[in-house]
Amino acid sequence: MPAFSKVVTEFFDLYARQAYAEALALVETSLPAFPDRHTELTTWQICMQSRLGDTAGAVHTLSNAIQTSTYWWRTTALRQDPDLAALQDITEYQRLVSVCEERQASALKHSRPERLVFAPPARRARTKYPLLITLHGWGASAQLEAPHWQGLARQGWLVAVLRSSQQFADGMYNWDDDKRARREVRAHYKALCADFPVDPRRVVLAGFSQGGGRALNMAITRAIPARGFIGLGPYLDEIDTLAPTLPPHIPNLRAYLIAGAEEQDEGMFAKVEALCAGTGVPFCQEIIPAIGHEYPSDFAPILKRALAFVAPPLPN
């Protein structure tokens, strides 16, 4: 079974070609292989069943998901998505959408920012930890992305994998609200500095996709006093409007961008490089062959190279 990112690419390629039966078969094959992606895959399953005219099957899939899990999806999409147009006049479907609406309201009411923290196994007296704070991509969570970063703790780093409070589906989060994201990340940073002996000279902000874009924004605007920024396929909606607001020189910051060779970035990475050049931020980019918008399978040595560039060890 390919990585989930490959499933996403294949699914949307099939969808674009209106190969709905093949897309449905892909989803149904992938569901048992990716239980942590149940929300997305179930929603795509319902959409493809609807597109194929199997309205009874689509309603059954939604009902089963609701009965057997915590599943819910954005109710605006459930009511307005063209893929689901065939279901809108079915009474049972509308009842199930109302259940999702109740679950959504409850989730939004109780959703709070969270962090997973991985500390080095031992610390010498008077030794401070370098700190890596990382933000997940759009539609993901700290739990999904922590395995890519947590091994760094064995190399002496304090690693904090943050999860946004901005939930838009069951188990899926984003950083769409920039002001809210900034408040949450700053609160996490202050709490980490209070709870652990953090070395303020070696703080690195990192992230994947939208999380990488938010990390870049907070690093380069000095919302967090980071020494380095590491972005894996970073995407920042407001990058064009951000550039004119920055000073011509930002000291004590270095940036490292990691991108897949097959990634369709629509010029975003060139804009990140230009943003760094325009502010005097030393910049390095590493292109990973044969992957798209995803984590490399051998991420650990790549991350090691990135940290050596943005936050090298300091002399004693």
C-alpha cells in the first residue's frame, strides 16, 4: 500500500477524470490500511457513491460511520457540495447531517490547542535544551505528524509538536485563522520555557504545508524569537502582502526549505526564497527526488542537515 499522500494524488487524479468507480475502489481499499485517515476516506466514499448514483449506499456509509465512530464532517459541505447533490432530498440523509451538525457544535465548543512534548532522555546539570516547535499541515493533527519529529529528542532537542484548536472535521485541524494561531503558538512557547530549561539562542520553528507557512510567518515577523525556520512544503496564503511589511534586514534568523521534486507549488517556494533574500535571511533549499507534497521516507537525515544549517551548536 502506498503512502497516504500517494492515495490522495491518485484519488484526485481519478476524480478529475470522472473515473468515480475507480476512485471509489481506491478509497475502499485504502480505508483499512489508513485508520487514522478514516474521516477523509469515509467522506470521499460517500461522495463517490453519490456521484455513481448509489444514494442508498451513500446514506448507509454515512449512517454506519456515525454509529460506529466519532465521525463528522463540515455540515456546510454535507449540504452544499455538488458531489452530494443527489442526497439532499433524502430525509434520512438530512437527519444524519443534523447529527453531524450536533457533533460539530460540540467539538468546536470543546476544542482546545494541544501539544505533544518529547524531551531528551537525560540532561547534564546546567545544560539547556535547544527547542524545536513544529506545526502540522492543513487537515492533519499533532498525533499524525509527531512520528516524523519526535526522534530528534534522542539527539538532545526538546521537541514540541503543536495541534491547532481550529477543528473543521472529526480529527482534522487547520491554522486558517492567523491571529488565533499566533496566540496559541506564543502561549505554547511561553509554557515550554516555563516548564523546561530552554536555550533561547537555539529555538527553531518548523512545520509542514500550511503549518510550515504559519511557522515562517511567525519566525520572520519575530512573533516567536526563533533562530531558525524549517519548512517542509510550506504554504502561506498571505506571503505577497507580508513581504512589503518586513524590514530590509532581519538578524539572527536562518531558513531551510524542504520540497519534493514532484511537488506542484505554484511558485510558492520561489516566493519564500525571495522573502528571505529581501530580508537578509540566509536561505537553503533541499529538493527530495521522487516525492510530491509529503514527508520524505528518510526524513531524519534531512532534518539533521536542516538543523545544522539553521541552528548549529554553539561554542561552550
